[in-house]
Amino acid sequence: MFTSMWQKIALAAAALSLAACASTPQPTPMPDDPYYAPVMPEEQLDPPVPNGSLFRGQNINGLYSDIKARDLGDIITVQLQEQTTASKSANTGSSRNTNIDLPTPTLFGRDVSFRGNPLSAQLNGGTDFNGAASADQSNQLQGEITVAVIRVLPNGNLIVRGEKWLTLNNGEEYVRLTGIVRPQDVRSDNTIQSNRVANARIEYSGTGSLANTQREGWLTRFFNGPIWPF
């Protein structure tokens, strides 16, 4: 009896230790993350070309050209217009009925009876199953974030990355974005919609007391996690 009790205690302690390991919190995001820091272009002074003129072809700017981000270190304002809506429903039903009639048994050519009533048997069986499920989800994110060009691909596309932090009374909120931008999609005012950013990774969250109150405790995560068998 005591051995069984100690075994249960050991199993409970092991489960709690596994839950503690599985629920280890991720590092808290901090401002000025080097990963999201803009890449500064190196200052290079082109040697003057002795062509006998003050005109320099490498710095030419067309009459109808605009000033849009196209080089390393340039900035682009991304207009966040994200909205997703998903709905799913499923209904499943099945039924099965079985009927079996057994004939009256005979003995020496006569029906077997009990107290004058012939013996007979009948088996009836049936199963029914009905299942229904539905799920609805809707998300919306609007705002703006200005990011920097960190790399120019050989085909001219721009890899952009950046973050924006807002300090509030009881915490901070941040928006982070990475993705690939096609220069043709950048507007004349140097803005682009978020749905034009390829391979976009948009992160919106917060830190502080307000964000902590919306997170479950480690014990609640244990009972709601896959380790809990019930």
C-alpha cells in the first residue's frame, strides 16, 4: 500500500517537472533588438572621373523619376491592412439497424413448444452516431510601421525589416515586420500596403503587467496541455 502511494507521488512529481520544462517562458522581447536594427550603408566616395565636365552620369536623376526606396538603408512605410476571416463547420451522422429472426426449433418433426407456445426468437440491434463541429475566427490589424532596407536582391527586390515600440502606462506594445518588397509596388510617397509584402512576418504583442495578466499560469498550462491525460 505504501509502495503504491509513493509511486503515485513520484509520478505526480515527474509530471509536474515535465510540465515546468514544457512551460518554460520564452525570452521577453526587448527594444533595440539587433536583429531588427537597420543596416547602415557604408560611406564610399567615388573617385572623380576626369571627363572634362561637371556632369556625373552615375548620379543622374531622371526628370520624371521619384524618390523611392531602392538602396540599402532606405526606409519604407508599410501600411498594415491585415484582415482574415475563417469559418468551418462539419456535421456527421450514421445509423445502423440489424434484425434477426430465428425459426422455431423442431424435434422429431414437431415444433418445440413451452406450455403450448412454440419457441421462437428475434434479435434487434441498432447504432446511431451524430457529430457536429464548428469554428469561427476573425483577426484584424491596422496601422503603420516604417522599416529599413537591409538587403537588395540580384533581381532588384528589397528585403525589409524593422520594429516599432510604444510605451504605455503599464507596459509596452510593439510591432515587428520582415518581408520582401518589390520596388514597383512602392508608391510615390514611399509607402506600401502590407498585402504587397512577400513572405511577410508580422508580430504584434506587448510586455508588462497588462500582457502578463492575459497569460495563463504554469499550472493552468499544465492542466490544459497535452501532458495531462484527462
